[in-house]
Amino acid sequence: MNPNLSDRLDRQTMENLLAGLELIFFEMTIVDKENNQNPVLVFAVACSIVGAAAVILDLTFYFLRGRSLLELKHGKSTLVFLVAWSLGALIIGWAGQMAKIFEVSVTAAVTVGFAWPLIFTRYMREKALEETQDEPEQNMEEEK
Amino acid sequence: MMKFYSKFFDADVGFRTSEQITDAVRTSKNYQQEPVSNARLMNFFKTSKQRSYLVATDQRVYCIVDDNRKSQPVVNWSEPLATFNQNAISFADKSDRTGLVNFGENHKHWLYTKSLFSGTDEFEQQIHALSED
């Protein structure tokens, strides 16, 4: 690819991302294809920002009240939790967009950012349940 | 601790071992007191709740269903080896993962798991190996 074109695309994507984040966080607007060219990226990044904010908020709550609402063991590992939680929110946000589970709104981003481990485990449990419910069963009649 | 956690990921939890399955032959009403130590075993159906086996002793072939919700495996039917070998085995389709197998005229519509075999030819080969060893 032409390096100039690549630079222009990168700049365009970054501008779209910032414009989308502004829409979602400061104008409380739902981002879609009509007002932004990269709604999936905007949502994934928004989720990761909220995820990082969630861990910081949890850390302040931990200092004030001595317990973690996100059930994290704060200390030396807090920075790792922050990166991991934020990365997890980014992936779940992106996957949620692919699966068309969420709309690109601040409410959805906050939900994913704060509660993605819960969403993830519940989704996986439901998928596993769906699979086992459809299983055929062999005849259990005893020999005559 | 790891052993405890591994239980949640072990698909075999609740199912009987191959030795316990061959031993279940003794609970059959048609068990002829033949030795089971050298019995051959073939697993043809496998889900998260059930497994089905054919167990061949020197005298009979037993069809055993092991359900992890039940306290012991159940012998569903059995047939003398000589007549079992004369049975024509036929197959039918049921779904993407499961097929139906008829072990002759008397034991029809048994479910089998397709992924356990490369095809129906391999299924038949395993049956022949089981009953002709």
C-alpha cells in the first residue's frame, strides 16, 4: 500500500475514533454507521476506557472502605489488573459488536467495562447449556 | 487443589472406566459366566451425559449404556457372538453430529456419534475387529 495513503487512513481512523468517543461519552449519542465510520472500534475502545476507569474507581473504594467491589486483591498487582480488565473489556466489546449483542452507547460501554467477566461467564454458560440441551439420548431400557 | 479444579474441565467425570464397563457385562440377565477379563470394547456414542459401548466376550456381544446421571451402566441387549456376526449393519442419518445404526433386525435405531469414526466403513471395521478377535 502507498505509504501516504496508509498514513492518511491511519489518521482518518484516529479522527473517527476520537470523534466517536466524543459522541459516546460527551454527547451521549448512539454511534452507528451513519455518524461514524468505525463504530466497532469506537465501542471496543470505549469499553476498555470504562474498564480502566472501573479498576481505578475500585482502587479508590478499596482505599476508602477497605474492600474491592470488583473482588480484586489490590496491591502490587493493581496495575496488571488495570491492563487485564481493560484489555478484557476491549475484546468483549469488540466480540459483542461482532455478535451484534450491544449498540454503541455509553450505557452498553459502561455495562461491558464494569461487568465484562460476568457477561462473559454467563454467555459461555448459556452456550454450553444450549449445546447440552440439544443432545440426543440413547434408549436406557434394560435387557429383557 | 489442581485435582479439584480439574474436575470441572474433565469430560470423563461421572462415567465409568473401560474396566467397569466390561465388568457390567456380569449384570446381564444373559451372562453365561464367561470370562470378561479379555473382553473387547468399542465406544460408539458419546455425549456429555451418555456413552454407549459394544462389549464382546468370547461368547456374546453386549450393548451397554453408561449414563453419568445413573448409579451404574445398563446392559441394554446382548446377543450370541455367532448370530451377531451374521447381522447386517446398516446406517441412517439423524443430524450433523449423530447417526443411526441398526445392528441387524433386532437392535434398530441406535444412536452413534459420527466424530468417533472417520465414516461408516470404519464403524463396520471396528465391529468386525471386535467380534472376530
